[in-house]
Amino acid sequence: MPTEEQGRQASVEGFANEHIAAGLLMKRYQNVSLVDLPLSPYDLIIALKKPDGSEEIIRAQTKTARQSVSFIGGVRGGADRTYKSGVKEYRQNTKTSDVVIGVHEEEPGKFSLYFVPTCLIEVLQQKSIRLRRIEFLKENYAMLERCKDREYVIEECKKAGILRVEDSQNLFQNE
């Protein structure tokens, strides 16, 4: 059972990783913001400039990624697990956010971002995924930028071996 101090540290690490992801993305895309809405199912907004001058908004949920990326929201971690907001555990999906960003500390002070589109999470139908299985999504900014393009995401993840034969059964259930 986690101690109060371990819970506090996990909470601090989660908030720090939101800021780290926002900072790294801001250097690349400029218009990135943390979301200051406590009941929001996403942590960041990324406003991508389109060639015609308009913007496309991407809603991103950040997760601390040690050996895997969790897709679960609505629960509190750490020492305070009796969270009484009325929000129940759920798996990230296209209604809650567009992408889950796993923030992985490779070595002290060196971070990598894993971009897992929620349309992929809907097909996988699992609570988390090992980093070694999604190496293709590490720093894959094309995947981030096209995370709402379900056809692109599915096709690229099939080629990369992220989607397996058994996952293909779920493709049509989520359309």
C-alpha cells in the first residue's frame, strides 16, 4: 500500500509531467496550453495551424509512463484514493480526448513523449500498453498531428505491429 509521501510524490510527478509535455510541445507548436478545469478529462490543448490559416484543436491527456502508458481516468492515485467527485473510472476515448501523451523519463532530465491516439485506444480496448509495444509512437509528431484521422492511425499502427489480429475484431465495433 502506498504511503502518504509516495502518493504526494506521484501527484507532484504527474503535475510536473503535464508541464514538461506542455513545454516540449510549445517549443514545436507554440500555441499549447494547460487546461485549468479540474473535472476535464484532458490536460492540454494544442492549437495546430492549418495551411489555410485556421486552427485545429487537439485535446491531450498526459500520463506518467514508466514501463507502460495507462489509458484510465476518473480515479485518484496515491494515498488519497477515496475521491468523491462523482466521476467514475473510464478508459480514454474519442469523446474524452484526442490523444494520450505518455511522458517517459529516459534518464534524469531527459524526457520522451509517446502519442497514443484515442481512436487507437478504442480499438485496443485495454487499460494500458507497454512502451516497448508502442515504440513507433515515441516522438511520432505525424501521429500527434493526425490523431483524429482514424483511418491513418489504424493503418500506420497495423504496419508498425501495434495492432494485432485479435485487435482487428474491435475495428468495426467502434465505428
